[in-house]
Amino acid sequence: MIKNKKLSQKGTKHCHDSLNSKRDLGIGLLFRNFAAILMKTIKEIYRLLTEPKRVVIVMHQKPDADAMGSSLGLYHFLTQFGHTVSVISPTNWAEWLKWMNGAENMLDYEYNPEKANAVMEDAEWLFCLDFNAFHRTRQMAPKLKELKCIKILIDHHQQPASEFFDYGISDTSKSSTSEMVYDLILDTGHHDKLNLPIAECLYAGVITDTGSFRFQSATASVHRMAADLKDQGIDHTKIYENLFDNFLENRLRFTGYVLQSRMEIFYEYNTALISVPWKDLVKYQIKTGDTEGLVNYPLSIQGIKLSALIIDRDEEIKCSFRSKGEFDVNTFARNYFEGGGHFNAAGGRSSDSLDQTIQRFIKAIKENASQLQ
Ligand code: 5GP
Ligand code: MN
């Protein structure tokens, strides 16, 4: 249980992870040690599972396959107990995620805030999946904070803002939130409720967050889970195609263009940077989700340890960071770009211009030169 609201009053003030960074270096470690206790405490709600409730599940803005897959997996699980469950995304989601079972019932907060607010105000349980701090839900954040219902966190990002949650599981060793939902289903003793829609949603989440099972986080347990999901009847080839062979021509041409024209390599710092001005997004008609995965390409170059993608999205500058080996992009994103995430994959933002952000990035890699050797 993370009912330590009094322990961390300071926490209520921060809106971005970076403000929290130095203090969290210690707390993050401590928090991991509490994982077992957290697991134990969430067990307290298991006995309430069979009492129908009004439940809302929320994910982070511009959800990826893990945010959506874990949320919809949990949705299909909870509805079997007679709960009334609504799934809300803070923003719209990529076209190529719309095949997921249940996506058609999801609410887009940006599109219909009145309806989403009404559903949240009426909720008894609020599950927050695949994010660690409310600001990851953009305009929904003030609403989520003020809700008086029971708030439950299920997430695998580092340094969660645990003071806002009543119950929770935060486990940074987990490959994906989808794996955590799978563990939860097993832990409640309801493996019998693991049906095909759940299996498809969770498989989609785990395949994307593990880079198709290639990252270290794809443990033996993850492979056992994949086997179990396969036993539920999933067509893994179809799911892969839905996720990775389901784009329009413009996306591939855009990818080719930016790799050719917008990528800079700083060999001295083993770093690559792709920076994309707003006009490129307009020219190639880039939509939500179309830039996902782009940041990974430069890591295929020999010796590159850090890859960054800085995109001018007009409303803000969005940054993505990926690393190989020992360079900690979670800390890097927190220290320089108001963000965070995982050790080898993190994100952030900037309110400067694109050019200023690029200059700040170059300064930042110079300051981190020794860690990038
Ligand atoms: P992406 O680069 O794909 O947006 O994000 C990479 C990872 O970092 C994802 O797991 C994402 O959820 C996380 N992430 C992205 N932006 C932020 C941020 O501002 N704060 C935190 N804590 N995590 C982020
Ligand atoms: Mn995730």
C-alpha cells in the first residue's frame, strides 16, 4: 500500500519529474525494496473484486501498445466480475492500435472531457496504468488529483509519485504494465478468467515494451507468460502485423527522409540526434503514433550509446531518449528535459524553441561525456 500521503507532502507541488530528481535517487532505490509490501497490500482489494463497482481505468497521454493493452486487458478482466468499467485515454491514440478489443469503447478525454469527467466523478475505483505521475495525463491531471475515490497504481516506470495513490504495484523490473496485469490476474487466483481478448491485449503490450522480446526485461517469466497467452489462442503473427505492418506509405517515406536529412551523429559522444521541425510533420501528414520507434534506428549504428529524438509538435517540444548499456536516460531526462521513464528508454519535453532545445541537448551530452564513453 502506498498510503504515505503525509510522508511526502512536498510531492504535491511538483508537476514534472525533474523537480523531483535528486531526492528521488534515494527514494527510487528504497521504493524498489518496498515492492513486496506493495504487492501484499494490493491483495487487500482482491477480496472486493467480486463486489461490483464503478471502475475507471486511465493510461498516459498518447498511449502506446503497453498503456492501451494493459488497460484493456484489465478492463476485460474486471468486467467479468460484473464491474462497470470505463477506460479513458487523456488524448487520442494511434490508428494502428484501434484493432485492440475494447478500444472502440474507450473515451478520449480531449475529445469529450464532459463525459469523461462525469464518469470519473462517479467512480469508486480509479486504476492508473503505465504512468508514474499525474502530469503524464496532461489536462486530466488536476481532475485525477481531486478525485476522492480509491486510487490504484499499476506501473513499471522509475520513481512513481506514490503519494497520490492508495494502493499500488510499482515494479521497475517488470517488462511492461501488461506483464503486471497478467501477474495480477494470476495472483488473484482467477487464471480461469484469462480469455482471448485479454491475451491479445497483453501480448501486444509486452511485445512492444520488450522490443519484440529482445530487451533484458524479457525474462523467463515473460516468455512463460507469452506461452500461456499463446495457449489462450492468440494469433501472434497477426498481432505482430497489426502493430508493425499496419502503416500508411507517408510514414515510411517520412522515416526515410528524417534518417537522411535530420539525423546528426556526435561520434565523440557516441550519440545520435534526430531533430524534426513542425513543418516536416505537416508535410508528411504525420499523425499520433507515426513517430513511435523512430528513436531506435540510430542505436543500430556501431558504437552509438545514446539516441535522442527531438520533435517540434507545435504545442510543445517532445523528447525521446534511448540508450544501450550503462547510460541512464531516466536520470538524463529528469535532469535536463523535465521527464523520466526507464533506465534505457525515457522521454521529456522542452518549452524552448527547437533550435534552443538542440543546443541544450548538445550541452547536456558534453556534460555527460565521461558516461558516454
Ligand atoms: P517515449 O520516448 O516513447 O515517449 O517514452 C519512453 C518511455 O519513457 C516510456 O516508457 C514513457 O512512458 C516514458 N516517458 C516518456 N515521457 C516521460 C515523462 O515525461 N516522464 C516520465 N516519468 N516518463 C516518461
Ligand atoms: Mn509500459
